[in-house]
Amino acid sequence: MVFTSHMELALSEARAAAARGEVPVGAVVVSPAGKVVARAGNRTRELNDPTAHAEILAIREACVLAGSERLPGYDLYVTLEPCPMCASAISQTRIARLYYGADDPKSGGIAQGPRMFTHSQCHHVPEVYDGIGGAASESLLKEFFRNRR
């Protein structure tokens, strides 16, 4: 089987989030058959919802389409290391593989901070691949925050 990255689509969602004034994070959920089933960018400000992170929105849409609260065999591509809230949602939905771009030293929950997948209370640990599109993700974030200052 040939690996096909969907990080460029996640980056597209991140760029759209930035254009809306949101922190530029994008996420894409891919089915076991390799089909993109959901995609989203951050919408916390637009929806006045602190849980409206790209990962959460994409996971919610994928679950609705799957007719299940679980997504075994699915992949999730995210431009930024998921926060603890999103890491918990990834575990709860049983996502098989997580691909993320840039590390998040301030708010990350996978390789930084609480390292959610190492906790004994974590019900499911996906395969994790970091650095996929990391330079582009990091550049997008830095540019967004530089323009805000």
C-alpha cells in the first residue's frame, strides 16, 4: 500500500481559518478506504465555542457520517500537535493513526505537556506520526501571530 499524505488539505483548512481570523489549524479525517470524509479549520471565535478546534469539528462530522461515536481504522491529519482536549477526543473515537505537522510547546498534549497517550487512563493510543508538513504548518502559525502583533 502506498502512503498518501492528506496534510496539504489540512493546510488548506488552516489557511482558510487564518483568513477568518482564527488560529490557523486545519484537520482532515480519512476513512479506512482512503477517502477524505471530513475536514475543518478552527472556528472557536466564529462559533463562540472553545471546543470548536479543527480536530473536534472534523471528528464530529466524521462520526455523524459514519453513524458511530467511534472511528476505528480512520486517520486524522492535523497541522498542529493536538491539545489535551483534542488528544482525549482522538483516543475516545479510537482513531487509528494521527499525523500532525508542527509541535506545540505551549499547548500540545501529545509530545509536549501532559502527553495524553502515555496516561494509564487513556483507553486507546493511535499510531502517531509527527512532523508531516511541519515546516509549512509552523510557518503559517508564525506568520499569523506576527501579523497580529
